[in-house]
Amino acid sequence: MLESFQRLVPYNLEVGSAALAILATFLGLHALRRLVSLVRIARTPSPFPKLYTPFQPFTVPGALISTSFWNHGPDWHWVRRFQTYHQNETVNLVPILAGVPGLWTSSIEIGRQTIPGSQRSSFVKPDRLSLALLAWGMNIVSADGAVHRKHRRIVSPSFGPELYQLVWTKTAEFYRDMLEVEGWNHKNSVDVPAVTNITTKVAFLLISTCGFGFPSTWDTPPTAPDGGMSIQEALKIVTQTSVVDVVIPKWLWYLPIPSLREARIARERLHAFMKEQVADRKAAVAAETKDTRTDIFTLMVKANEDESAKYQLEDQELIGNIFVLLFAGHETTANSLAVTLAFMAIDVNLQNEVLRQITSVLGSRHELQYDDYPKLDKVLACFYEAIRIVPAGHVLIREATEDTVITVPNPVGEEGTQAIPIAKGTEIMVDMVGVQYNPRYFKDPTVYKPSRWYGLPPESEQFTAFSVGPRACLGRKFATVEATCFLSHLLKDWQVQPVLLPGESNEAWIARIINKSRVSLTLTIGEFPLRFVRRQPA
Ligand code: HEM
């Protein structure tokens, strides 16, 4: 036994050294290849300035290391929003150790040529960026080309007047619910330590009722009548743990760790429930039962059943689309609402101006209604301007599917354009932060100035933060109706005030709050407190 062990040890050592040698050769070759490629990139003239960084921001090391003087982390385009595009509206970000070079652009003209995807351009939306979303099925956000067209054809008819009426009614209902449940009705002043808790709850309840058709209230309990997890709770847990889905292997869900177990149960519960719901809604359409529900899920199943077989979506795709609306529409709206309130808090004159519009639209009535929405353009403008300053949809990534050419406008002040060749495989990041701070499009881009949007025609593409063209945000009006309704109700009853640190000015406060924003799936503002002071009747 001992003898055979002694014979094995040198053998194992030999195998170990051989493996190490192979690994070292492999790493050496990789480093050499990378070096050769870097030298080639550095020597090749580029129409755009090259910025060097250790890691591409969306590789694992790039995403884990935050932005600093030596690294471009996942939020570098936000952190350096005032510096990046001084020299040129587009830059070439070249990673030295990991990832491939890519163009980052603050030009919406380049965006218009790349964002539409393979339907109308030589660019595609890469699959690997949508893994968290694809876990529930193919969907409108992840799909490209003909598949995207099919999904948009089924999903978009749900976004019509019936839905927006429901969004308005439910938002007003949740606002009143909030006042009651949180005890605001009995107070003259309310301090809210984390405003995003409120805006996130509003946005979540809205997507849950108007998107999924789940009846919810401000204090829906987390347990179902049978003692199990309620659907609303399952939905909340799934939303909060969506990124985990992509990062951890499936077997990990089954480890005896309470949080993982809870997340797995939430997924299973929701999945089973959604399958049941598709069947239920299909049966209602088939039986021609009068279904008065106007949530997106119900309307989408109806549109799908009315469609010819060629364009119909599978059940799993219907479920994929419903989920994607949750992710696309909930955090984005919640953050933008919170940013709006932060800016309004430091500007009493703006609040008064908006309040005058709200009271004039209201007239002698007690309640605002959906028909009032187009007349509340100043409220909407405050929301738009907040999205411009902190664009929740912060970067749109596309990849060239063939060698192609893009048309790039000459620098501001110079007429004309240039045709720039783009090689197959080049990634173009349309930096929505850069676009919103680009002086070509905005005078004083760093200033919060809602009046730029007063009287803007509905759905105008002059406002670009919901994206542009055939892949522009489908939920834009959902978000704007929700925001206009919530803000109008709130501002009518309450004055918003910042909670300053001792000696802090309003300007320092807003800069501190806004600079806390960070990139996750969306660009999110951190927690911050606000004070709401009840308005006295005039
Ligand atoms: C302030 C709120 C919102 C902002 C700033 C926003 C922004 C955006 C942006 C920039 C895109 C383009 C993404 C890309 O091409 O990669 C997009 C797409 C999309 N958004 Fe929104 N969004 C918001 C709210 C919503 C809401 C409330 C919903 C649904 C209820 C929604 C549903 C969608 C969908 C389905 C798409 C994909 C459209 C397509 O590819 O055809 N969004 N959004």
C-alpha cells in the first residue's frame, strides 16, 4: 500500500507540473495574442478618440470594480458624464486585459442608425445582454428582427386608451390608499426617510394591477388565504432577485439557505400561476365570455387569440412578455418619480407654478381624471426633465452584424456629415446619459429646466430618453400617465421639502443626492429623505 502510494506521488507531481506548464503556456499565448491585438489597435488610426481601460465595463471584472481614475466601471458613463465627450461625441473604449473594444456615443443620430436592430439596420441587439429577461421566455425586449416584429405586433395593441384609463384610476386609488395606510391623513407634516420606498411601491402596484391584472392594495398581505406565499409577494421577490437568476447555477436554488429557498418558491409559484392564468384567459376568449379586465395581460392574450396562427405567440412567450414589462417598467418609473420629487423639493417657485396649473385644470371639481392628462403638461415636463438628468434606460447596446458604414454629423458649428466604416462585430453603446447631456441638443444641459418641455406634443421624439424609432419604449405613456397622476395628486395636497444636513445648501443637497445614482440594470438613484408639508386651503 505504502509502496504504491510512494510510486503514485512522483507520478502525481509529474502530472501536476505538466498541467501547470500547459496552463502557463496557454496564459502566455493568450497574453501575447492580446498584446499583438492591442498594438494593432493602437497603431490603427481611428476617427474617434481612444480611451484605454483595464476591463471592458460589462465583463465580470469590469462590472465588479467601480469607476476610478484607472478603471472604467459599469457606471463610468454616468460618473464621468461631464467629461467624456468634450473632444468628440463618440469615443472608442479599448480594454487592455478583458473584453473587446467598443464605441460609446452621445450622438442620437448614430443611435437612430443602430437602435432599430436588424429589422432596419446592420445592427442587432445581442442576446447575451438579456439573460435575466429570457429566463421567463422570449419577449419583446430581448427579441430582434422578425421575432421582435411578431412580439411587438401582439404586445403593442394592449397599450391603448383602455389601459391608460386604468393606469390613471389605479394610481389615484393607490395614492389615497397610501395616505390612509401610512397615516398621512392625520398629519400636517410627514418625513419620509427613503422616498424610493414609496415610488417603488407605487410603480410596483401599478405594474402588478395594470400589467398582470393582480388585484392589489397598499397593504396587500404577503400571505395568501391558504397561508402560502401570495402572488403579489412572489412577484416582489422575483423582481428583487432577478439578477441572481443569471449569476448562480440552477442547482444552487435547492440548497437549504432560507433566502434561496424563498426565491425558488416564489419563482415556482409565479410560474405555475402564470400558466394557469394564460389558460384561464384563453378559455374566457374562446367562450366569448364578456371579460371586462383591461390589464395588459388580458388584452395581450385577446390580441394573440385574434391573430392568425402565423403570428401567434406560444404560452411561454406570452409569459415572457408579461414579465419583461415588470422589469422594464417598474424600476425605471420608480426612480424617475423619485428624481422628479428631489428636484421639485429645492424649487418652491416651480412647485407653485405647477400647482397653479393643477388647480386651474381641476377648477371646481374635487378629483382630477384621465381626461385631464393632456392639460397637465407642466407636471409631465417636470417628470421628463428628471428622466433627462438621470436617464433610467442609460445605455442601449447594439452589435454590427456585417461590415457597414454609419453617417456621423460633423462637430457642432460645422455643416455636413462623414461616412465612417464600422467592422462586423463592433459594439456600439448608445450612451443615453451622454445624449441627454450633449450640448448639441440642449442649452445648459446640466441644469434642471422643465420649461424646455412645456407644450411638447405627446410622444414627441424630441424627447429621446425613452429611445427613438421602431424600438422606442412601449411603456412611455403608461409611465407618463402614472407619473402625471401621482405627482398631480401629491403636489396638490403637499409641499415637498428637502431634508438638508446642517449648513447644507439646496444646491449641495441635490448634487449629493443625484451623484449617489448608480448603474444596475437601470440607472438608479439611492435612498434619500424628503419632507411633505400639508398645504393649507387657500
Ligand atoms: C421612466 C420610465 C421608463 C423609461 C425611462 C424607459 C426607457 C426605455 C428605453 C430607453 C427603452 C429602449 C431599450 C433598448 O432599446 O434597449 C425602453 C424599451 C422598452 N420599454 Fe421602457 N421605459 C420606461 C418605462 C416603461 C414602462 C412603464 C413599460 C411597460 C409598462 C416599459 C416597457 C418597455 C418595453 C416593452 C420596451 C421594449 C420596446 C421594444 O424593444 O420594442 N417601459 N424603455
